[in-house]
Amino acid sequence: MSDLLTTAQVARLLGRSRQRIGQLIDAGQLPAVRLGRRWMVERADLQTVLRPVGRPRLTPKAEPVTPAPYFRPSPFA
């Protein structure tokens, strides 16, 4: 038997609201099944969509770019 999660559990895992999880289900971005009055998400399905739905992937910080000095052309040139 597959491991089913409620929308509240999915919301907690993803750090999103239950309403946002419902929106993702309605949009077809998060596969879910309806059991009675509850939407249930299979853990395996959650793992497949976790990267696009979850928090953005952290990348190493790039070196800060120093802005060019402000140069104002002379009106007399």
C-alpha cells in the first residue's frame, strides 16, 4: 500500500499553506486522489514534484558585482 499524505501534511512538508496545496491540486500540478471529503497525495508523487513546487534550489553565491562609478557627462563637452 502506498503512503498517503493529507493536504495539511503536504503543506507542512513544503512550507506552504493548505490553500496553496489545493491550488496546485486543482491546477493539476500536484497529483492527488479524493477520499471522501479529503484530498490525499501519494508520497511518491510528492517526491517527483518536490523540486518544482518546493523551495528554489540553493546555488553558491556568486561574487558581488561592483557597480561602475557614476559618470555624468559634462554639458560643456
